[in-house]
Amino acid sequence: MHFTDLKAWQKALLLVERIYMISQKFPPDERFGLTSQIRRASASVVANIAEGFGRFTYDDKANRYTIARGECTEVQAFLYIARQLQFVDPKEIKPALILAEEVQKILSGLIHSCKKKSNS
């Protein structure tokens, strides 16, 4: 098995793609602000899932998956900010919010599973 086989990683990669599409519509003066932050946060979700997969202990895995889940929440917060500032149509943001929530749920399952295996 490879980290790219993880459902969490696959969905997170789709989230990155969606975030890049959405953030292209942000104002040019946000290039080093919100655009950069939301893109980095979404990429961090994917990277931390991969890193967690590559860790040897279940505690280390759970830690990386927890970080990825936090980054996913950060992406959601940035989406709400973009919506509040009217950078994009709310209809365009909704699918990304739903996808982020799906990733969080999958990560929660991975975290729970790793902690359970670590304690046994």
C-alpha cells in the first residue's frame, strides 16, 4: 500500500485542486495574503497525510493526521473569510467546504484507529 491509496489523501488532493481554482478568483492584491495562506494550508493537509502514512509508530501517525485535520479546519476558516469578503460566489465555496468536512471525518477515523492500535 502507498499513501496515495488512502482515501483521505485522495480527497485532500481534490480539495487542493478546488482551493487553487477558487483562489484564482481572489483579488490580485491578496496574492501574498489569503491566496497564499489557503493554498499552503490545503497543500499541508495532503503533505501531513503522506507524512503520517510514512511514520513508524501509531502515535506518530496519529499526530500527523491530527495536524492534517487542523490544517483542514484552517482551510475552512479561510473559505469563510473569502465568502465574508465577497471574493467569490458562496455557491463556489460550498463544495469545497463539504469536501473539507469529508476529509476531516476520514482523518478522525484514521486518528481514532491509530490511537486504538497504539493502546493495544
